[in-house]
Amino acid sequence: MKLRVILETSDEGGYTALVPSLPGCISEGNTKKEALKNIREAIELYLEPVEDDAASAADSEQLEIAV
């Protein structure tokens, strides 16, 4: 899955990373590399409940679509 990440310099120093398509999915880091590592983890945690809900439904079907 590919998601667009916006990386901005923070007023306090370091970087802030956010994912526009995932409201509230924001992270920070002292360096670009650290901010990107942290936002990757934040994305995984953000999406985890969705994956758990889909897997728990006995009659669910998982599909991939292109948009």
C-alpha cells in the first residue's frame, strides 16, 4: 500500500509527518529519517484495528481495488 506523507519542519525543531488520507495520523522525529520511521509505525497502528475487524467477521471477504 502506498500513502502520501507530508513532511514539514517543526517550529520546535525536527520534523512533523502526517498522512492526509488518514485523519489524525501524525508523528514527529528529530531527523527526516526518524520522522519517516515513526510515521510508518503510526500508519501500521492506525490501520491495525481495521484489519482486525475485517478478519474477525466470519462471512467477510477481503478484496483489493485500485482507485
